[in-house]
Amino acid sequence: MTLKVLFICGKNRLRSPTAEDVFADWPGVETSSAGINHDADTPVSPELLAWADLVFVMERTHRAKLAARFKASLANKRVICLNIPDDYEFMEPALVALLHDRVRRHLPAS
């Protein structure tokens, strides 16, 4: 069975697309990403949340916005906060290392 993982940040431009790319080839995992802000490149939707088995948010504020706007869609969903601030560029090596450190323990063994 494939684990469907959704990564969420604010605008879906730097952190969550990086995470989506980093874990796209992880065995047994399918990835997607979205942004919680209204001006996100790919906004979070009930459909995306329904698709996901596991949801990662980058900051506590993202989890709070997600809970406020999509409470019904989050029933029985695991939402994990990675506590990664908006201090990184897309695919920045420090961000990739941080993602590996904080995400892989939640994924199937590679």
C-alpha cells in the first residue's frame, strides 16, 4: 500500500514543494504539496486532504489555519508539525537536510 503524504506551508512556493520533491522517490510514498494561504500557488482543498493519509505542516500557525478552515476534512488525519520556519529557498541544502531529519521517521523504511 502506498502512503499518500501531503506537505503544507504558507504559499506552496519554497518549503512544501521542496519536501514534495525530496520525498517523491521514497519507496511506498506518493507526495503532494499545497499552501494554506489564500494566495498559495496550489491552495489546500478538501479533495487534497481527503487524498492524503498523512499531513505535514511546516509551522504551528499552518496547523491552526488548517484546523480552523478544514476541520471536517481533518477527521482521523494525522497532522504533524515540522517546526520549519520560512527561512529557506527552494531545494536549499539546509532545508533538505532538515526535512530528512524530521520527516523520514514518519515514513515507511527505505
